[in-house]
Amino acid sequence: MGRRKTGDFDQELLDLYDSYAHGLIERRGFLDKAAKFAIGGITAMALLDALSPNYALARQVEENDPRTCTRASTTVSITTPRSVTTKPPPSSPSGEPSTSSAPSWLRAYR
């Protein structure tokens, strides 16, 4: 069975999850109130899992998409976090990407 859509859930349950997701109620409160929707062997925990987004499926743009320019950077700190910045590349009047007017860090990734 594939991922369920919002139309598969009762609106009251969706509103309840929305309150949980936005921090208006705690997890325990959500699970207690969602228990009334748990029927046929489905637990409130299973409902929470079904309603929660799967961020691994959230990729919107391919890594090598020519419409974007990506730059990785590392910040020196205690934990040394690494970040990736993605921007649309600068365009020339003809619509073609232009590297001459791009910042130096952007030209390096072209």
C-alpha cells in the first residue's frame, strides 16, 4: 500500500495533527485524542506515523539541475557544521546562464 493522502483521513484527525505539528498540543495529547480514530488494529502511534511527513521523499530538484548553482561551505566552530547553498544562476538577457557577471564563488562552480 502506498503513502496515504489527506483525503484518506477524517478532517477532525487532520486538524488534531495540525495542532500537534504546530506545537499547540503535546505528543501525549495528540495520541490520547487520536485514539478514538484508531480502529481495526491501527494504533494512535500508527496514525501519527501515517500523518507525519517523510522528509526523505521531499527532494524537489535534481542535484545536477542546470537551473541551479550549488555551493558547499564549512563553518569553523565547535561542531564544524557543513551547509549547502543553492541559488538560481544569474542569467544574461538572452536567458542563458552568464558566468561573467556571477560572483567569484559562483564562477568556481560552473
